[in-house]
Amino acid sequence: MPPAPLDAHRHIGELPAFPFYGGPPIQADVTAKATVRDFLQTLDDEGTERTLVLPNYGVPVPDAAFDLNPLALEAAQRDDRVSCGLWVSPKASDAERNTAALALVGEQGVKALKTSFLLGGSPTDPDCAEEIDRIFTTAAEHDLVVHVHTSPGAASDVDQVGTLVERYGDDTKIHLVHLGGGMSGHMKLIGGRLFDWIEAGKKVYTDTSWTIGFAPAWLVQEIERRGVGHDRILFATDAPWGDFAGEHARLAAAAGDGELADLFFRRNFEALYGT
């Protein structure tokens, strides 16, 4: 059996209903936890020993995610098992919101900044350049990890997000959430780029949430073949958008019950976020 897990990214807070894709207003985050008490109870139920919690996000309403920063911070400061990341935006229109969020980076329990291009902007959009630079340089100055969502196509594609690794990865620890987020992303990262960046000295990490079934097994094979990357892979549920049982089973099947499992489920988390 793999060791008891440390979860490198999950979310807290409920999002408002929103009419996605031209349909009626929906709330798809059905297992979201709206309170710290319910969030901590979930950790107990799963047997998750430690976690990094981030504000829930996903609706194109800027304040929806920013307003959850205090809740994530409360969770981190209430229980020693929890560290947190703060939501920040790459968009110039969110500059004032970012200022308020970044004012919290010195608070106890803050270990990361989370950003995404799902709600607008692009790594290569000049309009985003100033806020992106502020996010990544602030993280480097405070020894924080920047979490960046990845998924195939558009601004979250590895082709786009990879420019941030090239630009900031020497000085800032960057966690590419979801291992590319789908078939093309997996192929780009596992097929070479992740390992090339590691060998070039980039401070790049990833997790296996949202991965297609073949990807964790192939990832382990490439780690063994290339001899690097064992210290860069983390277990993550991405709850409520992922589920503990499925994410845990998939990575456990690939990692086995030896040293790699100990690294993926525990030691890499401890090295990145502290014991």
C-alpha cells in the first residue's frame, strides 16, 4: 500500500451558479466545502495528513475567487495540517485585487500563489505582462510556489504556459497543475519538455490530477529512463474538481509501494511546502 497521502492542491469554497456554454445556471462543484470545518472533516475522512488548499475558482466573476482568499488563509491558520495558496489573476483589470491578495503573502501558512488563464488573459498577452511579472517575482522574493493551471489548447496549453517556465523558472518554483491536463499536454510534457526543463535547472513541478490513465505509468517509465524527475511529481486531488479515490488509485497503481510512491505521496510535498 502507498503511504498516507499529502495532497499538493485542492480547493475550498463554493462558487455561484453560472450559465456555462449557453445553458442554464449550474453549480458543478457539488463536493465543494464552504466552511473550514467541513473542509477539515474531509481530510479526516480521507486520511489525508497534510494539504495545500487554494481558493475555488472557475466562474468568470473576478471577485468569486478573490473573495475566497480569506477562507483559504483561515483554513491554514486553524489547522497545522493545512497550508494555503492565494488566488491572483494575470489580467491587468485585476491589478487592484492582486494588490490586496499579495499583501497577504507574509501571513502564516501561505506557501503558494495560484493563477490561471481559464478566465482570460494569456502568458504572451502584453496586457498581462505587468501582473504576470508581479506574481512571479513576488513568489521568488517570498520563496512561494506559483501554481498554474494547464489544459490543452488556448492560453492554458503547455505551449503557452511553458513560456512562463522559460522566463521565470530559474528563480521561481512553478507547479504545472494537471501534467498538461489532457492528451496533448501529457505528450508534450512527458515526451520531453518536463525533463528538459529539469535538466536545464528550471524549478518546475507537476501533479497527476486530471491525468488520462496511461499518463502516470508512462511518466514513471520516463523518470526511470532519464534518471530525473522523481523529486518533481506530487499527488493532488484537485477536489472538488477531482476526487480523492480516483486520483489516489491512479497514481498508486503507477508508483507502486516503494521509494517512488513515498516521494510522490509524501516527501516531494514535504520538500516543497515544508514538513
